[in-house]
Amino acid sequence: MQRKDSQKIFEGQSVYVGIDYHKKSWKVSIYGEQYEHKTMSRDPDAEQLVRYL
């Protein structure tokens, strides 16, 4: 599977990922250096989260 990135919005920046984990779901927040990019609920699956990131 080949993936094409149309934007590199975090290029040259630090990215921080916070995970609030529970048995049935994870709440994931992604932050750039100056703003919150996204907060979402995910299934508790590490491989799926790595593919997303």
C-alpha cells in the first residue's frame, strides 16, 4: 500500500501525542508546537494508531 501525503504541515516542528487510555477506548490528542491539531476517540489498538500517525 502506497500512501501519498498532500501536505507536510508538521515538517520541521515537534509533534506531541497524548493518550488517555481505558479498556474500551483511547482518547488521543495531537499537538503541534503552537496549537492543538486534533483530539479523537480511537479503538484500543496500537497498530491502528501507529498507522494513523
